[in-house]
Amino acid sequence: MVFYELRKLNEHEKNHVTHDLELAVIIHTLNMWRHYLLGRRFVLMSYHSGMKYLFYQPNLNSMKSIWFTTLNEFEFEIMLCN
């Protein structure tokens, strides 16, 4: 299966850095397709190479902590697109 999700940024998201925006989009997409993805292993494809290192940050702000709690519910691997 291939899923594609698109949404417009809200006002406060326009000030976020790129890797935070990428993570916000991933969280949005996982929540939209949650009922199909929970309990299944899947590949998350991204053009942003910083995503691979995002999961190894030692210090997270409160928003990222909440997002990572959501991410931990899913079984996936990240594949970087060229």
C-alpha cells in the first residue's frame, strides 16, 4: 500500500525549523492512517535526511516528547529518498 497525505501549514507552524515541520507532517499522517498502520510494519519514506538523526537526540522539548510517544506506537523504518 502507498499512502499520501497533504495538508496546509497553520500560522505558528510556518516559524518552525525544517526537521520539526517534517516530524509534524509525519505525526499528522500517522494519525490520519492510524487504523491501517497499527500492528503492521511499514516503511516511512522521507526526502529530509535529518529525519534519520532526529531519533537519536538526547534532549527533547515537550512537543517532541509527545510526538515521539505517538511514534513509539508504530512499527516502522525510515527510508530516505534521493
